[in-house]
Amino acid sequence: TEYYLKNIEAKAHLNAYVEVYAQEALATADIVDAKIKAGTAGKLAGMVVGLKDVLCHKNHGLQASSNILKGFVSQFNGTAVERVIQEDAIIIGRQSCDEFAMGSSNENSAFGPVKNDADNTRVPGGSSGGSAVGVQADTCLISLGSDTGGSVRQPAAFCDIIGFKPSYSRISRYGLIAYASSFDSIGIMARSIEDTALMLEVIAGQDDFDSTVSSKPVPSYSTELGFSGKAKICYLKEAVESEGVAKEIREATQKKIDQLKKDGHTVEAVEFPLLDYILPTYYILTTAEASSNLSRFDGVKYGYRSENGTDLESMYKKTRSEGFGKEVKKRIMLGTFVLSAGFYDAYYTKAQKVRRLIREYTEKILSEYDFMLLPTTTTTAFKIGDHQSDPLAMYLADIFTVHANLAGIPAISIPNGKDAAGLAIGIQLMGREFEEAKLLAFSNYLL
Ligand code: GLN
């Protein structure tokens, strides 16, 4: 704990943490130490954990990196956080993210941009940018983030670490601030598959506080990490051929494919005719869900309230105008539009249907293959400010990650070398629903 606290200080310029719990972490470390000596310590004893600023941690501040939650303190622990504490992990701090987990660069945080430790002029990715940098800069062993459309995997790829999101409903969402509830999943960012698997096995599974969570038994992921035999893997032609993917990323992906073939695995290209619909479907449905989820922030129940209201309605309006940032407002407006009476069927209902087609088509492919392999991102970490004038470029960059959330399947990003400038490249594997154990074991073999 002392080691990580020192690193947090030395790396303060990266702006990864909103709050550091130095005294509390040291006190917990002493307690855990005594438990280890007594032989009563939990499964995560001594694991130093960072939490994305969207996870409820009792008696600690929580803001989703937004001004609208200024001053808000959690009244309870979310299920994942509670389980991590019960197993004697040490929570070291709260990490910055894009406001309400909306973004791909961590530039949308009310606490200012987070910097990539490999090159301070570049973004760490987002929305779990602070959590990725937390692990990258060795300021914690592991971070818990959230992944609605890639927010754990994309920053992991930009920061040269592992980013994993399980199947939808594998981990309880209780105590995770909602962005788009039918997409949201808690995700894990770490340096090793062993740590990722151990964390998953602690936080996954049945929970009385989330009616959507799966009641499937939780395998002992961390003891099932050996992979033997041959895998059948598919990839999208576009991922290695499309001009929209940076050349060095295409080459690194191709190299991985060649290596896998050489090692005796079956690797084949498949068509995904719905590729063009992935991003529009994602952005229609997530903004719709967000506009509904974020209606609770009205100045009455949580955090910030504008001083400038003259009656109830103007208080609502002023609170929301002053409290939310630009990207969040944009998405609330888009979501309200696609849900409005005259457009509901044309956008929202249609997108729901397309989502089902994407899911079914993906399931069909994965009934023939163990995994789908593709790059995590289309570029390496870009410069801070680079995409600010072109929001569409920012959305388009999510093409390979949102797929897994639309389909509800598990996906992981693992390091796959670096480009000529020394920037990290990630490769992504998606697996069948609830086949996390196999996905983690194969990732372990690949690393
Ligand atoms: N970049 C995507 C978005 O802005 C993904 C965000 C996420 O997974 N939370 O919606």
C-alpha cells in the first residue's frame, strides 16, 4: 500500500485520481496484515484496488466525474465493492472517468483530462481512463471500471494493460451509476489474467439487489486458467483490410492471426453484414436509456442544486444546465429525441430490432467458432484535444468494442505490441455468453 501511495504522489500529474484514501488504505492494510498472520484473510487479501468514480462506496464521495453530483456521498456499498471489501482488498482511491461514463478519451471529466503515462500529450482512452492509468502507472494493482460500449477495453488497449468485461448480467449492477442499463457491466482492468480471474470470481454472481443478474453458478475462474487443445477462431476481414483501421494495428492483428495458425489453431475470416449498423444502433439505444436514467438528477435527490432557481421548474432546469457537461447534455437530447412520440418507432423500436439481429447473428457465428478476434481500437492513443472538433470521429472509434455490449457477450482486450512511436496496441477476443472461463484461459495462453 505504501508503494502504491508513493507512486500516486509521483504520478499526480496524470490526474488519474479524484480522491486518494491514504490513511484509510494504510489502516486497512494493517488489519489485513494481521488477518494474513492469523490465517483468516480473504481471497483478495492485500490486493490494492482503484475504483472508477461510478461505483458506490459507503461514506465516500461519488460523482461520476460530473458537477451535478458535487458533494454527493454514497450511503451504501455497491455489490461488487462490498464483495471486494469482504475479501480483504484494500481500496486506495476513486479514479476519474468521462462524465457519466460517456466518452472515449477521459476528456469529458469535470476534473479535467487524464493523461496517458506513456505519453503525457495523449489520452488514456475512456471512459474508464483514470482506472486504466491507475494500473498502467503502477498506482494500484487492479481497477474496477464499467463497460457500456468499450469503456474498460478501449482504455486498456491505449494503456497497454488487460481490460475485461464479462457477459451482461454476470456481475450485479447494484451500486453502479447507470448509463445505459441494458448495456452496462462492471469490468476489470489489470496486469495479469490471474488477477482478473480472481477478481471476477469474487464479484460475479447472484445478488438480491439486482433483478437482472444471472443466477448461474460462478466457476472458479482462477483455477481454470490452463488452456490446452486447439481453438477455432474467426475474425472480420475488415479488421485487417479496412483503411479505417490504422496500418500498424492491422499488421499487428494479422501477425497474431498468422501466429495462431502456425500454432495449429483454426483461424478463418467471416462476414458480418451488420457491421455498418453497429454504431448507429449502439448510439440510439444508449442515448435513449441514458436520457431516462439521468432524469433522476434534478437537484432534489442528489448532489448539486442550483442557487438560481425561482420556482421548482426553474430549479430543475438551472440545476441540470449548470450541473451536466456538454457531452452528457448532447446525449440526453439525442435520447429524448429518439424516444419522442413522433420518432419512437422510426428510431428506438427499429434499433431494438437491429440489436436483436446483431445478437442473433453473433450467436450464430459463435456457435461455429470459440472466439471472435479483432483489434480493440482503430487507432492508438490520440493526442489530447485531437477529436474535440470532430465528435463523430470519437463515436466511430468505438466500432469494435460496442459489438460485445450489443450482443451481451464477454470480451477482453490484451496487449498486442506497440507501434513505431511506442504506443500500445490491443487485441480483442469475444467469446460465447457465460463462457468467461474459456475466454480467460485462452487469453492467458495468448499472453
Ligand atoms: N465510448 C463509448 C461511449 O461513449 C463507451 C462508453 C462506455 O463503455 N461507458 O458511449
